[in-house]
Amino acid sequence: MKWLYRIVSVAMAFLFAIPLIWMLVVSIKQEGMKIITVLDWFKPPFSFAVYHEILTGTKLTNWMGNSILVAVIVMVLTVIIAAMAGFALSKIPFRYKTFMFFLVLAGLLIPGEATIIPLYQVAKDMHLLNSYRGIIIPALASPIAVIVLKSFFDGIPNDLLESIQMDGGGIWKIFTRIVLPLTRPALASMAILTFIGSWNNFLWPFLSITNDNLFTLPMGIPTLMSQYSEDYVKPMVVNAIASVPIIVLFVIFEKQIVKGISMSGIKG
């Protein structure tokens, strides 16, 4: 039966890879090629001239740099904030802790679109529009990250932490030396998922940014697409370039992503 499972797995993997393969193949076609059948997409000649044109003649690299900068900062700060909040809700006794947990949980019940108008007004009053801060700060509140990390912290025995406290270890030492290393898979999974979520975020940057030098990729790509509506090659080149950081990220952290997601029960 193992060979059957392998055949099915390879077939499913190839099925999901077909759009990616097609995007890469079309992106290296020459512009203006006559396409009659599907096989014509996979026939030479091929060229990387359009890649050079897109990279040098547009602001795509600038937008990609903005996306990477914003996504990395959001990822790091969100994981730090969520880890500290989750640890406090899990292991530190204080008044109204249950109320605070349900308050965080209630954050999952409010759709992000419902907060757009008050969020925009607050950002406007604080002069955060058209700035990196205006994109980053609203993205730092992540109830799902707090809840997932709290569930991991709940699995750490209290006796272990109490024994460390008896030996003179403070809360901060317990958090940084014991709790964080034990929950590394969860931290890695939340970091990657937060990075991807920030990378793909469109609505709030679209509303808060009007300076095209501050555009992120989800905002800039539609701008380029509108210019190449009658061409297949250039849109595929744009999407291929935009996909590289996420693909590289997944290849490097594949084990951490799979392990963290399987342990936390996060569904795509």
C-alpha cells in the first residue's frame, strides 16, 4: 500500500504545482508569441528579457522591499507581543484574568472590515497615514496568535516553573530561558503565518497609503496588471518575482511550519 500512497501523494503534489509551473513557463516566453494550443506555452523560444524590463523599468523592487520590511517588523513584534500576552494569561495570576482572556477571544468574532472606519479615523488623528508606522501598528494586534501561544504555554507543567522560582528564577528568566525554548515550534509557526498574512495584506495599506513609493506588493501589482491587461507574459513575470520570497521562506522553514501547524491545529 505504501507505493499507492506515494503515487497518490506525488500526483496530488503535481496537481497543486501545475499553476506554479505554468506561471514560471509563461513568464519566460517572448512577448507577442502566437498561442494556438496549450502546448505552445511550453515550446521555445524562451527569454528572460521581460524580467529585466520589469525589474529595471518599474517600482516592483521598491514595493518588494517595502513588503519585506513591513512583514518582518510585523512578524517580530507580533510574536513578541503575543508571546508575552499568552504567557501572562497562562502562567501569571492576576485579577480579571479570565475576563481578559475572553476579551482577547472576542477579538476573533469581530471582522476586520468592521473596524476599518474607526481605525482610519484614529490613524488620521495620530498622523499615521502614508507612513510605515500606519501599516505596521494596526497589524500588531493578533488575537489568534495570543490564543494559540497561550494553549502551548498551558501545556508546560506549573511544577517546573515553580521549582525554578524556588531556585531564585524570576518571571522574565522563566519566560525567556524555559518557556520560549519549549514552545519554539509554535513560535515558528505563528511567525511564518504572521509574515504571510502581512505580506498578503491589501485592504488596510490600500486605504492608508497614497504615496506609490510606500506601496507594498499587494497594492503595486494591480497597478502593473492594469497596464498589461492584454499581455500574459508581464503579469506572470510580476507574480513570479513576487512569489520568490514566500517560496524561499517556505523552503527554509518547511519543518518548523509543518510541525508548528500540526501541533497547534491551525487550519489553512
